Amino acid sequence: MTDAPYLQPGRIGRLTLKNRLVRAATSESMATTGGEATDPHVKLYGDLAAGGAGLIITGHIFVEPRGQYTPKQMGLHDDAFVPGLTRIVDAVHASGGKIFAELSHAGSQSVMPDVVPVAPSVIPNAIFAREPKEMTPADIDAVVAAFGAAARRAMAAGFDGIHIHSGNGYLVSEFNSPHANRRTDAWGGDAERRSRFIVSVYQVIRAAVGPAVPVTARIGIADTVDHGLSVDESVARVAQLEALGLDAVEVSLGVMSSYLQNVRPYVGVTRSRALADGLVHRLLSDTVPEAYYRPYAQAVKQAKVKIPVILVGGIRTTATMADVIASGDADFLAMARPFIREPDLPNRLMAGKRGLVDCVSCNICLGHEGKDGLRCWRKNAADLAYHVYCRFWRDRGHG
């Protein structure tokens, strides 16, 4: 055993996890065109479980066809998807891991060419500039029901819990946001009515999975757009969900004007690290601070919310990992890009690795979302060469 607090066991609901390290949800871009899981998914998640993560959260899974974000994203809007997801769960459990299904709806952020995006109000998406269709009350009821049906299917596949995606500009976070939700009916107009959608989604999921299964949520605590969501409103929303039985909260951004505000590049890369990794363009740049959502976690904790807080966003050194847990600012640490580079990061930490993780947050992986399977493109020369080909030739329509 080790004295590192991030390697100690922890609990989410009734589930005991072997350490405090969470593989955060990350788009895999490995599904079939219909949204079914594939062999690469099974390997990806099996490797993460063998690598020692205390908890694995899947990439976001769309709950109805209108909620698909990109091509090659997994779906769970039909019973036909259950067998493929069962294979993922079985691979994780075979290595002693635990895995939650992250359920999501893209809302106005869908980039699928055949999908007319839907949203609480007709507000052009701040990132993709697509104008959505305003949802009718019947549309809203149908999407809420789709979350419940997807949760039921996730239980049939054997998942250990459900993670609701209510951050980063997707549909649930749009309902939370006064910028994106301009409704004046029962689904918007003030903080209480803006909460109705996420509360309804939580309640149908809880009804589908029962009281014993952990249900957690990524919640955007603040927006980066004009007239957006405030921290105080979000913290009150977290407390409301806690009272209803939510088992943990992962803090993040809500509606954004750029996805790079959430997936910030070159986190923790000092000049010496830039030199060692050949990042010449970063030699004169300031270091991007770690743990950039820590103030949101602190705000939730200061409000006396008792459920575990999961901190995501730019955690890159073991010193920061230890300090966040030891300070009580968060109970679990979620990382996405570091697990792409090092699927066995927890095992390496258990074996004594200290200091920086290997990931330099170059975001090359993000540029292949929806097109190529998830990987770290800097690990070998062949992948890096293919990335260059994609960027300067294929993705410009030449092949």
C-alpha cells in the first residue's frame, strides 16, 4: 500500500472503489455507423481496467438519434446495442474494474449532417453556430423518457452505475443555462424551472436502476458565454440533486464559446518539459495552470454538499493529486487525456511513479474526434505521420 491519498479506496454510493483515480469520459470514435460498440472498444476499456483505474466512465453515449454528437459515437436507444456494451462491461469486470455508462444528448452541439439539432430555445450554438429547433413539451418528454430507457439498457449490459452528462454545452447543460434556455413555460424562466429537466432526467434514471445503483453526474457549474449560468445557481442545483439521491458530482463547465475552454492545451507543460518533449513552440509560453476546475469543487464543498466531489480538468502532477485529496477540495480525481497516453497510469503510480504524467495535453487526439479511433498520436512515429497526413490532406477533402 502507499500513503498517497489518491491511491486509497473510496466510496460512491454503495460502491467501493480501489482508488480515487477516475478515467473521465472521452469520445472514443470507435463505434459502427449505427452506433454499436466494436472490438476496439472492448480492448480500450479492458486495457483501462487492467491499468488500475478505480472507476472508468465511458465516452458519452447518445440516448436518441437526435442526440448524436459526432459519427462513430456509441448509442443506446435500442435493445440491439446491449450485447456490444455487455462485451465492454465483461472485459472491464474480468480485470477487476468498475465502469459507469455516461448517458448524453448533444442538443444544439450535434454535428451530424442529417440531424436537425434540438435545444430548449432557438439560440445558435456558441461553438458550431448551428441554429437548433426549439423543443416542444412533447419533445422534452420524449428525451427524458429516452434517458430512462437507456439507463435500463445499461443495467441489462451490466454497468456498475450511470453518469449523467450535464456539462460542456450538451442538452442537459443547455436547460440549466439562462443563456441557452430562454423558455417561459414550465421548463425555463427561472432557476427552479431550469432545474426541472435535469431533475426529471435523474428521476427516470433512478427509477430505471433502483436505489442501490450509483447515479452520478457531470455538471457544468458556470458558463463562459454572456448572460450565462452562475456558480451559485449551479451549487444550489447540486444540493437539490443530492437531496433526491444523486451519489456524486463531477464539476465542469456548462455552455462554452470554445471547446478549448474545457480541454485546455499544454496543461502543466513548463519550459523544461517543452524542451524535453520537443515542443519548441511552447518554449516561450507560460505554463497553463493545473486543476482549473478546482474553484468549482471548492464552491460545492463550501456549500456543505456531502456527496463525493469528482474533480476533472488539467490534473497533471502527483503533487496536485495529493494536495487536492488531502485538502478535502475533492474526493476523486478524473482525468481524460492522461489515460489516453497512459492507460496503466494508476498501476504506474502504485509502482512509485511521481511527478508529471506523460501526457502534454497537445490535443492532437481531440482533432481526430468523430473520424479516427481514440489514441495518443505522439507515442510512435507512424501515428504522428498519419496525423500530419490527416491534418494537411485528408481533412481538407483530398482523400
